[in-house]
Amino acid sequence: MNRLVTHELIHAFDHCRAHVNWFTNVRHLACSEIRAANLSGDCSLVNEIFRLNFGLKRHHQTCVRDRAILSILAVRDISREAAQKAVDGVFESCFNDLEPFGRIPYNKTSAKYAHRDFQNRDRYYSNL
């Protein structure tokens, strides 16, 4: 349940922050799906083992890419190639956008660290 709620809250964050055009711009949708898959824990090692889908090299990026494509295909009537092209076009910048967490929360411990970082984000710059 936590993963699902986090996934949807990332979409809500993107809607408010980036003014995502959900219905006409597939690149906007692809970016939000990449961010949601990356930051929600959809691609955690435990989830991938349960899906019997795991690897050693760059597995997290591959999982995020695949989950984003599947999400786009679930909500849009477009070809798989068009979805892959949209994801590939925005992958690098959207994968590296870690707001509002600042890091990828791989598990509960790293999620706590991400929350701590968020709370302290302005602490060192408040006197400037």
C-alpha cells in the first residue's frame, strides 16, 4: 500500500510542480511514470525477486524503464514502440530528478534518511 500511495503522490507532486499535460503530451506522462517508478519502490530488489525478474548490472534503471512503459501502455492507446520512444527521450533527466526526496528510497531505512534530508534541506543555507 505504501508503494502505491507513494507512486500516486509523486504523480500529484509532478502535476502541481511541473504542470504536466497528462492527456496530450506523452513525454510528460513518460517523465512522471519514470519518476514514480524510480522513487516509489516499485523496482526494489524484493519486489523484483517476487516478480522473478532480477539482474546484477543496471537492473534498477532497466526496471524503471520497463515499469514506465507498462504504465503508459495501461493508460494510453499507443504502440509499444511509441511508448518506448517517449520513455527513451526523457529517461536521463527524469530518472535523475529525485524531488521531493533527494535520493532514491530503496527501503525503509533509506526512506527515513531521505525524509531527514528533506527536513534539513534549508538548514545550512538559512543564514546566507
